[in-house]
Amino acid sequence: MKYNEIKDMSVAELKKKRTVLSDQLFEVRMKNSIGQLANPLVIRQLRKDIARINTAIVGKSDRA
């Protein structure tokens, strides 16, 4: 997910997307711990997407 896609979303949409990604991250970590995850780089990508969303939320709340 690119930052350009994120910056156009509202704060409510960003928080909903962050919740979804956090749930996905939990599921992926569980799969990784029991050895069912084919690509462990997915964990890194999800963490970065969550960080981008958090950055956008902070940026939007500063402007408001």
C-alpha cells in the first residue's frame, strides 16, 4: 500500500483499515509460529503498512 493511497482516506477509514491490518498481522504471526507461512516477508510488509497508516492519522489530527 502506497502513502498516496492512504493520504486521501479519512481518519475513520484509516482507523478501520489499521484494525483490519492488525488482525491480519496477528493471523500471519500465528501461521509463522506454527510453520504454515510460505512467505515470512508478509509480516514486514504488514508492519510497514500499519506504520504508514499511523503516520497519516497523526498528520491528519495535527492539521485538524
